[in-house]
Amino acid sequence: MKLESAFQSALRETVQPVLAQAGFSKKGAAFRRSDAEVVQVIAIQKSRKSTTEQIVFAVNLGVASKQLLQREEVDLASVTAEECHWRQRLSAGDPAGDSWWSVHDARSAQEAATSVAQALHDRGLPAVSILSNDLALRDLWLSGRSPGLTDVQRLLNLAVLTSRLGPAEDAQEVVQLLKQVYESNPLPAIMNYLRHVGAV
């Protein structure tokens, strides 16, 4: 059996059932689960180091706000992990460990798939499940954390969510922070938002 076929077979038999049981459906190399306010994505990413004799891959986790996706005109049904508003790579071992798996034959493909399934069960699925709505994303960004995003992206997203969800004082503070950022880094995206809310 060719390596690619063995790899895909191992994923299909071992990883896909775990994700299907959690409500994810597969399209291409990605699995998606859609809730009322967010889309959660789990995607297999092959490294450029992969060859016909060795496949090196990672598992990317993502959560996207549907409201933000609609503002960005991204198709909800095909959103990628790279388009998500929270992004994190699943570690192959402990949470701080390596995030790449390597397979070179049918046996190692099955071992890797089993490892991925266990890591998803233990860490990946709980991580995306915590961010199940816009309030959870807002609170994460209010804490100053924004895995996978720049701080400017965090502030722009936070401005949108706090303007809708509150608190009002936080929404006002975010707009002021964006004004300060714009003074030293006049990005068009910041100006467009500030104009949209009448802050300039």
C-alpha cells in the first residue's frame, strides 16, 4: 500500500470517528463543527518536508466567530483554520511538546493516527469546546490573549464584539487603544473601523 493511502486510511479509521462523535463533519482535509455563534475547525496540515517516503504533518485547531466571518465575507461552510479567529496547533505529546508527527509506513501511520486521536480527545476537543460562543472569544481577547492573531487583529475583533456584547466601557477603551495604535501604525483596517464607528 502506498504511504499516502495508508496515511489517509489510518486517519479515516481512527481519527475521523472521534471527530464525528463530537459533531464534526469532514470536507477535504478539514473537519468542521458549526454552533449558533462559532465554527470550529480541525485540519490536517502536511509539511513541505513531506515526500513519497515520509509524511510530516500537524493538526491545526481553529475557532471562528460567525459574526466576524460575515463581516470579512468568508464562507461559513468552508472556513479554514488559517481564517479562524483563534488558532492553535495540537501538540504531539504534552501541551508544550512538539506539534509535528512523522509517518513512513503503514504501521507508523496507524501509530500517528492513534496518537492524534488521543491528543484530540485529551486536549484538542476540550480547547475548542471552551470557545463555544462570541462571549468566550470576547473574554479571551479582553484578557489580552489572542493565540494565532496579532494584537491589532485582537483589538479589531474585540472592538466588534464589545460594541455588540458590551461592556460599554470596554468597547470605548478598545476604540481608544485602536486610536493609539493607529498613531504609530496607520493601518487601513484600523482607520476603516474607526470611521465606521464615527471615532474619527
